[in-house]
Amino acid sequence: MKNIIEKSLQNVLSYSEYRDLVSNLLAEGKATGQEQSEDLTNYSMLNDRRMKRLDKTIKIPEATITKMQEITEPQTWLLITEGWCGDAAQNLPVINKIAATNSLINLKLVLRDEHEDLMNLFLTNGGKSIPKLVALDKDNNVINSWGPRPSEATKMVADYKAKHGVIDAQLKEDLQVWYNKNKGQNIQDDFIELFTNTLAKEV
């Protein structure tokens, strides 16, 4: 595991570099990732606009900042993502703002399709669901991981699938409404619970 993680860390993007990459590819009519289609490009365009809005509007409250300041040892947050992913678009701007609250947190992004070995270490119910964040200590040991959705949204999806059997357009619409109302609070709560414990533990 550690060899794969350290290899992935040699090919990372900052948040601003990732945002530029998505925008530049869209200017060429492309999406991130190996697969290219009109749908994926359209999703990426929608997500790019959404992230621009969230970058401007998301505010991290003092309560979260105070808790994140409890991190007293360096952490790298290695985030697996793609530009066409709707959940990534909703969560990455919040994650970036959370990371910025503590100079000991180093947020680095990688594209899923370029890091299959890494993705396979952190599957969700056997699937390559993104975004997926892996928190590492200064020696690149895994502290914990998060994703692909905040805990409340994860429960929404699980309950809906149990009742209806599939993720459909109605669920995607319900998730969008939830994200808009929650304004990044649930993910902040998740991160405080998962990553402010400075005693690293292998997962």
C-alpha cells in the first residue's frame, strides 16, 4: 500500500492546478479521464460552473476552524477525483477551504483514471467511487479515509437504493437539493471526527 501511495504522490495537482486543468480541457471540448463522451463533457461543464460558485460562496465557520487547529502534526490529504463527477464538484471546494484552515494540512489531488492502483486500495463497496480522500501522516501512513459523500448523503443514497434498487434521476435531484441546503456543514463534521485525532491508525 505505502509504495503505491508514495508513487501517486509523485504525480499530484494542487487544487488550483486541478481547477485550471478541468477548465483548459473544457476549452478543448474534453473531460478529464480516459473515457471521452458528450455526456461527460457536459457534466464537467456543469461541475466547473458549480465549483466556481462554491469557491466564492462557501464559508468555513469559526467552530470548524478551531477544531481543525487541533491538528498539530503534518497531514497530506490525497484526494482522488475526476472533473465529470458531480459529488466531487459539490465537495472539493469545501475540502479545499477546510484544508486552508491549517497550514499543516497539504491538499493534493490525483485523477482516478491515472491512478488505478491507488483507487483499488480505497474502493467503496467494491466500486471506484469518487471523490475519495486519504489522510496521511508525515511518514505517509494512512490516518483515515473519507468519501465519496458526506455521511448524511451516504445514508440518503443507501436508504434510496434499499427502497428503489437504483440510483436514478430523482435521487440525483434530491442529492442536489440536500447539498444546496447543507452548505458543506456535514462534510466539516465528518472531517473533524475523522482527521483531528492526531494518533495515526492504519486503515
